[in-house]
Amino acid sequence: VLVRFPTGERKERRFHSSATIESLYDYVDSLGCLKTENYKLVSNFPRVVYSTEKYQLSLREAGLHPHASLFVELDA
């Protein structure tokens, strides 16, 4: 999974297909790249927002396995 930050920074990591959306948020939080916890992970095309309602979905169920590119979108 490739995660792109608003600063242009990119981080990539492999996850097991059974890992959850919540584990992606845990990973982003652990990087310390953001000064806020108010953000969403978003796929660009098709646009899908992976918010708290989707935390328990596996990456496979969410269509994010084997490859995905997500953007960090800061909440206003």
C-alpha cells in the first residue's frame, strides 16, 4: 500500500490481505508525519473514503489488495 501525504511525502508498506482498514490508520499514525489525527484515507479513482465505518473491512474486502494507492486527506 502506497500512502501519499499532503506534503508530497510518500510511504509504502506491505500488509497481509486480512489486515484491516484500521491497521492502515494505525500505520499512518505511527509514522508521525501528521500534526493532526483528523484525516481520512482516500483512494483517487474511483474515489472512496475509507472512514471509521470501514475500519473492520479487510484490505481484500475493501479492494485494496494486492496493490493500492491512498491519499491522506486532512479534515477541514
